[in-house]
Amino acid sequence: MITFFDFWVSKRYLFPKTKDSFFSLITILSFLGISLGVATLIIVMSVMNGFREELTNKVLGINGHIKIQLYNSSKITKYESIVNSLNNISNELDAQPVIITQSLLSTKNFSSGVMLKGLKTKDISNRKLLKQKISDESFKKFDNNEGVLVGKKLFQRLSGEDRKYIKLISSKQIETPFGRILNSQDFKIIGTFETGMYDYDLNLIILPLNLLQKFLNEETSVHSIEVFMNDFDNIEKTIEDLNTILPDYFSIVDWRRLNPTLFNAIAVERNVMFIILLLIIVVAAFNLISSLIMLVNNKKKDIGILRTLGVSKTQLLKIFILNGFFIGFIGTVLGLVLGILFCQNINQIKDFFELFMDSDLFSEEIYFFSQLPIIIDFKEIILIVIISLLLSFVATIYPAYKASKVEPIHLIKWE
């Protein structure tokens, strides 16, 4: 059992008098080492969690949870009957016919490769990221097949008359009296959308489904069917059910398999960062061992006096374990507070440094997002705190054991 005497002696060693200022500095450095490790780990894990969650929300805000297409990449004909049969399975499912193709955008002053996506007006409602960013006026015009919606970044690259009409050139050729030529058509820009993902906002153009079908001369077919779910936690079970309903020549994949490289890279990077940053706490623990050993060597005379006064080896062990644990505890709490405060104000801090350095620290072209997403997972924070306290406790064992082995008779002989 730990007594008040143990606490008192440990506190005196933790905050020594002025003549022991060197060891006070060592103690402060031990605090800061553990605090830095804990705070950095919390910040990086929260940012990685935010990236993963935000990326998932944005991908699912534009694309379906499940994609159905033919194995040979052929067009799906009689798609309306398939869509209706899927929607009749459950109220939890919403199947939507989709066309996705590449095209060349050409104007007087600008040209670029773009991605075209054809959707029915009613199907945009389930794509929350799009629905929230499209004005009611643009939505009404889209419903009347008056034109196309372009990403905000792409729209910003256009100027003058180019912001009214764009020419889209298909890779498909059409027959004319003068031979085969590439199919091209002018479309009116009726509005913009902003997903917050740089690639989508720069390269995506959304058209009414039947308008894109006419442009591609594919009025009776679509490229795929996207299925939205109210609860995508049951996605595996839903895919099993769809495999029993649809013929074998249909490929059914979920959103994770459609973006495997991206999400696997985030998961691997997150785990690697956790291990690397955990090493900071490990290094701080070794620093704690060194500082406690130095403290023991410096306090040998005091330890000898305590032993002659009747303090047992067990008490000495507890005193120095308490000393190291206090350092670990205070450092962990300080790191926890700093980490959470930094996370809550990370975008303001980012904006300040960008203003100070006059440059973008996190470019949208590289990191997809204009703001750093943060999700603080308290289960992870508890794990980080436990690991930090455990390492701090382990770090005190050897120095405390060394202190308990000090014998007064040896000190007398040495003197």
C-alpha cells in the first residue's frame, strides 16, 4: 500500500530545490517528450480518421454503394425492368440506371478531357452531396433537359462565353455524307456543383440520362446500375441476395472494391503512422529511464539516509515508481489536452501558417480537400493514454529496482 510518506518523498524528488535545477530540467524534458508523443499521435490519428470518413462520405455522396454491370463491359439493355425488379425487393434499396463515359470538352479558349455521367433527375436526390450543392433553378432546368451541370473547379477555368455553352466531343464516330466523323454537340451550362473533391469538381460533367443516351446514340441501354442502401453496413448480405436474383453474367461489386487502391493506401498509411509515432513515446520512455537512473545516482546519499532511518527496500521501490509514474501521468495528460485542442482548431492553425508562409500547406490537388477533416475517436485516445501510461510505468521499474538495492554500508565505505 502506498503511504503519504511515499507520495511526499516522491514529490520532493520530482520538484527538487534550486541547487538541483539540472535534474529539474531533465524532468521537464521527460514531461515534454511524453507530451509531444501523445499529442502528435492523437493529432495524426484524428486527421487520418477524418480523411477516411470524409472520403467515404464524398465517394458515396456521388456514387452508389453497389455497382451492377456486365462482365464483358457490354451495355445493359432492358435496364428498366431490372431496375424495377431490384427496387421491388426492398424499400431499403434504390437502383438507378447510369451512364459513365469519357469525352473531350472543347471551347474557344479551353479544352480538356472530362468524365460524363448520365443520371435521371429523380436519382440525384439520393446523391446527397450533389443534391445539396445544386440550386433549385438548375435542378428544374436539368429536369427539363435544358443542359448540363459542371464541376465548380472546371467552371472556374472557363471564361466569357465559354461559361454559357461547351462543346463535347465523343470518341464514337457517326456516319455522314462525307464519311465517318467524331460525334460532337454543344450543351448549355445550366449550373454548377461542388463535391469538395478536387478531381470530381475539375473533371466531372453531369447530364440528364436521356440527353447523354441521345448524344452517344445509345437510347435503349445504360452502362451500369448503381444501388443505394439506407444501411450499407449490411452490404455483404445484400450482395449475396443480388447474386441469387440476377443472372451469372452480371458483375456485382461494392464501393470498397471499386476504390481498393485509395482506401487500402489510407489504411496502410494510418497503421504505419501509428507505429512510427508510437516510437516517439517509446523514445520518451527511454529518456524517462535515463533521467530516473541519473536521479538515483545523484540521490544515493539521500537513499542511504532513508535506509538508515528504517525505510524499507519496498518503500524505496514504490517511491521511485511513483516518481516515474507522475512524470508519465502529467506528460500524458498534457499531451492529451494539447492534442485535442490542436485537433479542434487545426484548420485555423493551418490558415495562420499558410498566411504566414504565403503558400498552401495542403493543396487540394494532392489531398482532395480544401479543409483538413478531423474525427476524434475517443476509443483510440483511451488506447493511446493506456499505452503511454503503461510504457511510463515499465520505464520506472529498472531505476526503482536499482534504488531499492542501494545499501547504506557501501555508501559509508565509499565516503
